[in-house]
Amino acid sequence: WAQIAVVAACAASVAALLAGEARGARALKWTFKPAASLLFVALALAAGALASASGKALLAGLILCAVGDIFLLGRSKSAFLAGMAAFAAGHAAYIGGFILAGAAYRPGVAAALALMAWFGFIVLRRLWPRLGAFRAPVAGYTLIIGALVVAGVAASLAPGEWRYGAGAIAFAISDVAVARDRV
């Protein structure tokens, strides 16, 4: 029941955050973005993240990304760079977690690599004219997102482990939405 309660609280926080985004209500965003991020951490703990090396690595990634979410609430360039750095470190932790969970080269990984190279190229091509001084950090971040998705797919190709790839893809989609909003 604990996991269900945390999922419900997280869903309510995300709904309030989206309402805050739609209304431009800064107080709602500053309240419910950190709440949702911390509830993701709570869910990982409730699901037993501390019971395995891969779970601990994924938990570290969630914590780092929660820090990134808090930095991204600020609108300054330094807050953006700090948020991007926290997310990059979080994604590196996820990659480590996927490797510990059994990511390995299997049929399908090459296709994921090719798709992420194409996806990264398209995203950077669209954002490039507006990036200015952020070109190098965003290009590097795009590489780590690609590596995250490929590692997630590699882990999810093991029997019964689809959730790693699904989570990595969801992160990539979320990050593109953030980039569109911020650039």
C-alpha cells in the first residue's frame, strides 16, 4: 500500500505542477516540482532500491535529478547550467544502474544507438540557432541522454526488464520538452 500511496501523491503533485505551468503560477511550480521529484525518490525507496547495487545507482540518479529539478526552477543561466549538470550526473548514475542491472550488447542495441544518433542530430539541429553560449553544454548533454537511452534499451532487452528502456525513453522525451521551454 505504501507504493500506491506514494504513486497517488506523486500523481497529485504532477497534476498540481502542470496546473501551475498552465497558469504561470510560480508558487505552484516551486511547491510541486520538488514535491514530485522527492516523491519519485520515496517511491524508489518503497520499491526496495536499497536492496541491490543497481537500485542504489538508480536511486542516486533520482536524487541528482531532483536536485536538477530544483535548480531548473530558477531562470538564470547559472541555474540552467547547474540543473543541466545535476541531470547529467543523474543520467550517468542511471547508466551505471542499467549496467549493474544487466545492460549488455544484444540484438536491438545497434538500432537504439542509430535512432538516438538521429534523434540527437534532429534535436540539436532545431535548437542550435538559439543556443548561443550553451551550444557545447547542450551538445554534451544530448550525448549523455543518447547514452542513457541506449543503456536503458540494452538493459530492457534482457527478459522481463522492459521498464529500464521505458524509463530512459520517458526521460529523453521530458528533457526535450524542458529544452523547448528553456531555449
